[in-house]
Amino acid sequence: MTNREWLIGNVRLVTGLDGDGERPGWIWLKDGRIEATGGVGDPVPPGAGGAERIDGGGGWVLPGFIDVHVHGGAGSDFMEPDAGKWEAIARFHARHGTTGLLATTVTAAKEDIDAVLETASRCVRDGFGRPAARLLGVHLEGPFINPAKKGAQNPDAIVPPRPDWLASWTDRFPGLIRIVTLAPEMEGALAFVEQLAAGGIIPSCGHTDAAWHVIRRAADRGLRHAVHTFNAMRPLHHREPGTLGAVLTDDRIAAEVIADGEHVHPAAIGLLVRAKGKDRVILITDAISAAGMPDGDYELGGLPVVMRDGTARLHDGTLAGSTLTMIGAFRFMVREVGVSVADASRMASGNPARQLGIDHETGLLVPGHRADVLLVDRELNLLRVWIGGTPLEETGA
């Protein structure tokens, strides 16, 4: 029988709580939950006597990462309505520290999105057969975007906002869609933002050429999120601050960033952190099927992609998602951008949990929360992962 208790000591705890950076101590996991935490001088509760003891070697214990923007990995894509392939994606990312994720679509025909939502509904209901990152819902990236900023999205499937599609999806799959990314400058988009917000779905700007004032108006209607900040959006200009200027300066909007050094320069990420603060930046992977795979030919939303030296591009040179993992993004933020381990953890765990409204159960190391927990050594190598108290095999990621 698998041990259901672990006592992890000789670690630095990063709880994610406000005002709490990191502190030496221990954590007790029991029956899928965080049972207790303590400092160096705090006695271990007598009830922990049956727990498996782990010496953390002076490393960190972190909340599990939550990836709100991920398309695939391990050779599979969430646009493939196949639960077995989805499990392979979720297991791959779990081995790299992701304990919860949103299956993210690309711009596609309605019938293809229908099939994704049907698969997602089954996977949320039934879970996966083996330990894997938990599916928290769906992020629709498109098809309601601006063709001028399509990036690696299929232009043939771009359409204006469709309130009738959204009503159909939410009727069939209540609560499943968590984020919808759209271009707020397109006809009917501002009313669509209101419809999303009223339905409890996070409206997000992305693949957009919106001017500063349009993003501000959209935020007045309920816009609260920006996908892969800097990428596929109108840049900052000193006389027209553009989409980027609005995202940087509006505290209502949380900003995703792909921290891989390919999509955004470390100095620009540092600027983002200074502008938004540690609480409004969200690390994502934007990973595609090529993540974890060798260089070669792949697809993204039906578009051919070539991966060379770990970077995926369309044939015209456009970046096509990434091959990033969350532990890789976390390390990049600490090593290259220069944020603290506690702040990088917040951007990878606590902030996305708060954005999704699930911080009452995960994203923090708090007694009673799900035991979605990572053990990372002093060199920021990922050693162990627990998802809802279930351990994955040692990762070495």
C-alpha cells in the first residue's frame, strides 16, 4: 500500500502567503492535504510518527505550479480530442512541476472547439488513470482575434466574437471555460467581454492591435488578463501606449509572460515585474506538442511547425508557442531576471491560483490545502512532485 504521509524537513518553506517569503522548517503531508507546517524550532506533531521522512537537503518546498496557458507536450496537442493523449501531456508537465493546468486551444473551427470541450469535460469529471497534472478547465485562445496579430494562429479560422457560440458552450459545459482570449478592438468585442465576465469567465486580451484607450475601455467592462505579454500585441509607443502600455499600467489586468529568453528579453521581463509588481505577473509555458520532443517537424492548429535547437517556428520564422516547462520558467526568472525564489514561486503558483479563484484550495502551502507540493534542491533542480498528495516518480527535471 502506498504511503499516504510524508514529513519533509531541512527545507526552506515558500508558503506564498502575503508577507511570507521563505523560512526554514518542515511540512507534513497527509491523506492528500497539507496537515501542518513548522519552523526550525517547532516540534513535529506526535501524529506524524508514521510519516515517511524526507531530508530536503536545505532546498525549497514550493506550491505546485499552475499553468493557465499550455497547448500540449510530449508529442500531443490539446486540440486532439483524445483523453489518452491529454493524459500524456498532463503527465509530461507534471514531471516538470505543473500540478494544475488549463487545456488551451488555438484558433479553430467551432466543431473542433466543440470536440475539445467535450474531451475536457470528460477528463475533468473522470480525471486521468495515472498521476498527472490536474485539468482545471479550458482556456480558449481565439478564434476571436485580430488577423493582423495572428502570430502562429490559423487565419482561416478567425471569426468575430460569437455570443451564440459562447452561450451554447456554457449551457453544455457549465464552469468548464475559465479564460477566453480575444482582440478587444474587433466589432462586438466589448459587449462580448461583458458577457464573459457576467458568466464568470476571465476575459483576456491577446493577438490584438488594440490602442491604449480600447484596452482601458475593455477593462472597464471586465477584461482582467493578458496573454503572453509583449508577444502578438500592439507594442508601447510614447504617443500611443498601445496594448502593451495599457497592460503595464492597468492594475486590473494580470499579465502572462513566457519566460524562456526566446519570446521576451530578460530585461523586458524585469520591466514587466517592476510595472505590474510580484502579484500581477503569471508565468506560463505556452508549450506546444514539441515540448519534451527532439528537433523536427510538428503542427500547431494545423499549421506546420519546425523545431530547431528547442525553438519552434512556423516556416516563415514566426515563433509558434514554446517548448518551455514551468520549472524552466521558474528557474529563468530566478537566474536570468533576478527575482527571488519566493517571488518566482508566487508568479508560477499563487498568482494563477488567485486569478482562477482556486487559491482557497491550492497554490499556497497552507494547512488544509491540497498537497500540490514540489521539492526543489539548492540548484533549483526539481526532485519530487506531489499532486493532491500522490507522489510522482522522482523527476530530476
